[in-house]
Amino acid sequence: MKVFSCLKCSKPLFLESQVKEHTDLVKKFKSHQSCNVFLDKQSSWMDCEHKEGTIYCPQCTQKLGQFCWHGNTCSCGELVIPYIAFTPSKLLITTVQ
């Protein structure tokens, strides 16, 4: 099982099972491609009351990504709805057994 954490403070944020399939995200993340990491739905720790905004780490307040409920286009050109996107360079992936 893979755990996605904040790179700055190592706070666990979400699991691989919560990642939205988008052109094999985990593979792209490992090879440092340009696609963001997307979630299927909002996690309980996210403050996403508005239609769109910024996602911050709940522990250190590092900017991690963006959300937009009506959708947005990934850097690869694919439309993603809802758009709950994390910047790969702000995340740390660890494998836990």
C-alpha cells in the first residue's frame, strides 16, 4: 500500500486507493512526469467549502494543490471532474505493508 504525504512535514494525507485513475498516475509520479495527482473525492481534512481554491497541508499549511468542483484540465490535456489536484513535487510517496 502506498501512502501520499506532505513533503515538507511528512503528514500522511491519503492512500493510493483514493487516487483517481488518470493516465497511470502513480507510474507518472514516480517518473516525475508533469501530471498532477488527483483524488476521487474530498478528504475529511480538506477545507473545500468554496467552488474552487487551494489545498493546504493540515499540519504545516504548505500549499499542496488546487481544487475546482466543476472541473479543470490537467497539464496533459485531460479534463478532470472534480478537479482535486496535488502537485507531485509537494508529495512524498512511501510504501507501507
